[in-house]
Amino acid sequence: MDGSVQSNHDVKGYVAKCLLINPDNRILLLKIGEHTKYPYLSHTSDLPGGIVKENETPDEGAQRETREETGIDIPLSELREVYRARTVVAGVGTVVEKRLYLAQVTTSEVNLSYEHQSYRWITLDELLHKKFVGFYFDDFIEEALRRLVDERLIETI
């Protein structure tokens, strides 16, 4: 986290993603479809979630984005925040807080939105070796996953 970020008042936005774990202890991995606004994101790996709207909490944003992108509705009480970090958007100077949530789901059925072209349920080992592209994942996902493993929050996967 950047040392100049002192308080929540510095944060101008939130991005929230979810690690969804199915009954077979596999994690949902999405694949982005054709991305017209940011073509470099086309056909890359993704996790459910996205930008949190101004009128919602990060938890609510994670819940809404996951429902919109996968059709899976997770009760807020079952979303567990497992990691957060702040970053300064290059060239803009805006502080954004990135959050990662963990949730057990009772289904493996996914109804993809227009944003994603496919999905797979993968093992933790596969996830640890996956390369992610994009703002959310820069300087975040590798550290978050390492901590989850170190703290044994996802050791059974």
C-alpha cells in the first residue's frame, strides 16, 4: 500500500472481486469476452466482481457484480473479506481500494453475463499458476493468494 494513503477519506473508489468455491472445492475462473473499451483485456482470465457503485458498500458491490456476472446470489453474511489493498491510479493520482472476498457456494451452475465468454472451476494450484491482466490484479492478486494459503484460509482446496 502506498504510504501516502492515510485514511478512508483518501479512497475515491472500490473494486471488489470474489473467490467462489463450489462443493467440489474448486474456484470459479471466468474468461473475459471481446473487450472494446480495453482490448488488452479481451480473452483474459478474471474473477467475479468489479467496480463498486457509489451508493453501495464494497460487500454489496461484490455481491451485485457476482450475481450479474455469474447468476450466483451470495448472501452478504456468507461473503468473507480476506484481503484488501490500496493503490494509486497511475497518471491520475486517484486512490482505489481493491478487495477480495471468499465465499462457499452450493452450486456449480453459472449463467454468464455478456462480459464473459466462458468459465471453468479450477483447483487452487491452477489458480496460483494463473497469470492475470488488468488494473484489479496488478500488485494485488498474487499477494492476496499467497496470504490466503499462508493463513490456511483455503488449504482444503
